[in-house]
Amino acid sequence: MHYLSTRSSHDLGSFCDVLLAGLAPDGGLAMPEYIPQIEHATLSAWQKLSYQDLAFEVMRPYISDIPEAELRGIIARSYTAEKFGSEAITPLSRLGASNLYLLELSNGPSLAFKDIAMQFLGEVFEYVLAQRGERLNILGATSGDTGSAAEYAMIGKDNVNVFMLSPHGRMSAFQQAQMYSLQEPNIVNIAVQGVFDDCQDLVKAVNADADFKSQYHIGAVNSINWARILAQSVYYFKAYLASGVAIGEAVDVCVPSGNFGNLFSGYLAKSMGLPLRRLIVASNENDVLHEFFSTGKYRVRPGKEVAKTSSPSMDIGKASNFERFIYLMSDGDGAQITRWWQEIEQGHIPSIHEHGTWQAVKESGLGAGRSTHQDRLNTIAGIERRFARLIDPHTADGVFVGEQFAEENVPMICLETALPAKFEDTVMEAVGHPAERPARFADIENLPKYVEVIENDVEKLKSLIAEKLAES
């Protein structure tokens, strides 16, 4: 399996090549040259597989350059009951007698769904770098949970440093403490005076400087990294197989999404043949994706228009992985993708309606809804009252929108985003008591913090990276 750029169809090499490269040289994202198809008979055979064996079967067609035994070992080390609290790794729970289900994705080391992909990334990075005798300096951006998941996955990993950007003062106190309390020689936290999109733009700007990227061995850990998309697609298969429906019957899935990576992982699974009838995007007040799926207009929000909400990990005005979806909707037309993204970067709204792509979007099975702060509060309180289950505000976005789209006799699987303990203020406002938190995170907010605060300036970021690497 080789990979192509979304902007030029340029051959980017094999899985290990795109794993270490991050963005393509032309600014595009890596996509497989084709999407393998899974037959219903194969799905039936997968029903009794462990999570580890299922992950191998789903991911193997995309990873042709790692020997089978080594890949199985990487996956086995990534997904253990000790890390995720159960052999199921991602349990599926039905809410009472309703047709609503929660896919539990937040039982890992950092209490967020990002752990599923990041644990795999940590292991596969270490393996590939050792094989190649190379080092990698990961530059990432987080709106809340990616950072801590990446850092926890990379602690103690050989040949890997992490430089993680986050928006200064825009995450919950727990999220900040999870990241900034780490005092590890290979981890540097950088708070940017701006919003998440500013952090994301800085990552892209550094990647666009080919000389700097090469000199300092810069790689990516955000959802622009194909390995994250691939690893996340596994739990869609797991959820479907655990739902109890007969193979071939459809289920619906609702996904809280700001950067579109988690949702695109589901669309990848659907494109492989998994019977997902509808994939619903749940947005908060920053409703770029809701607006697109409602109108066909992809209108990026500048930083000053990105609202600070009570589901902060979705406070995003520009969804990076949306490019992968539109690439598929345009039948892999890299030249067209380049033109559209040039329009977007110039502040314009691309004319997707004019190219037949909008019709493909309407036939894709994707839809969208949005929620507000009050919707989140009501949903958190309502789910606790009805089902004695406490959920976090991002999961509440998903449940609120999922219930609007739910139909009788069709399971609606809502993807959990994080444990409610990470968002204590909102949970307290909703139900009047704090969420239980794992003992290892008791009083984490009072630990010393290790973080560099910088202006939103790419040259200052590059200077800081160079300085830190010179010290190491």
C-alpha cells in the first residue's frame, strides 16, 4: 500500500514514510491509494476477535511495510487491559432500554478518546525510528485532549521528543494540569497566545519550511497523521460488532467533532464496507461543520470568531481532516483540492456546489447537528437522571444531537469523548456535584506547571524549538 497527497496525488511512499513525515511536501494530507473492501462474511468472522486481533485485521491492509509479527507486537503493547481498564478496550454500553449506546473511549491513560490512537502511535514511532536509526521531534497542537494523550504515550520513548502547542488559557484546569505538570526530558509544553487554530496554523507553517523541518526532524502527531485516523477506525468496527445487530443491518453513529479526525475515521470504516447508515457530526457553537453539511458552504472562522465554550476541545474554526473527506468526495481530484484550499486560505468560501462534489456529500450518509451550553447542561443532567450515568460536555454534544437523529429500532451509537472529571466546572453546573476521578489524578491542578508561553509567531516558535534541542 502506497499513499498519495490530497493536493497532487504525489506518491508519498509507504505507511512508515507517511508516519514520520506528517504533512505532504505540497501541504496536503496522506491518503491511501485505494480503500480495501471488507465483505459481510469477513465481518462475521471478526465477531469473536479480541480488540488486538481486530485492530490487526483492520489495519494490516494499510501497513505493508512492517512484518506481521512485529505489527502484532506493536498492537499488543498498545492495547492492554492495564492501560484501558478492561479486555474490551472500548466497551459498548446501552443506555437503559433506549436505542442509545455509548462507546466508551475514555478509559485510557489520559481519560480521553485520543488515547486509542496515541498509544498505537507511541509504539509504532518507537519501532520505526529504531529500525531506521532516526530521531523524531514531534510538533503538535491541541485544543485539550490530544496533547495529554500524546505526551502520556511518548513518556520514556526512545528517539522521540514532543513539542506540544496549546491555546493559552483556553483549556479546562484539569486539561492544563495533565499536560503542564509533566516534567519529562523529552516533552516541552508551549502555550500560544491565541486560539487552537493559531496553534494548528503554526504547526503547518513549520512543516511548510522544508529546510527547518529536515534539519530538526519535525514530525506530526495531530490527526493530520494518517496512523491516528487508521487506529481510530478500529473502534467503529468494534462498536458495530458489539451492537448485537445482524451482520449487514445498519447502525447510526453520532460523533462530537471539531477537527473532523474522529468522524473521518468512521467514514473510512464506512467506506471499507462497515454498515454504518449515517455518521452524524455533533458541533458546539463553533459550527463550521454543521454549517457545511447543512448548506454546502465551508466557511472557516478566524480566531477572533472562535467562541470559548464549555466543550473546549471542539473550539475549532478550521477542521484539518475535512480535506481528506472532500478529497474522496471529489473523486481524488488533487488539483481541485489545491484550488479550493487556496480559496479557503485567502478567506473565501470554495464553490463546492459547482463541481458535482456537493451531490457526493449528500449521498455520503453524513449529517450534522449543533448544541449550546444550555443543551449540554440539560443533557448531562438528563442522562444522569434517566440512566445514572455521568458524561462530559463533549459527549453531551454527541448525545444531544444523536437523540435528535435517532430512529426507532436503529441503534444510535454516541462516541464518548472524555471522562467528565476533566471538566469539573461544567459538570458541577449541570448536576451540582463533581465527577469521580481516578486516584492518580487527585489534586492534579495544584501540581507545579512546566510550560513556555509564546506569542503567535512562527519564528519565535522555531527559535524555541532550536534552543530546546540544542540543550538536550
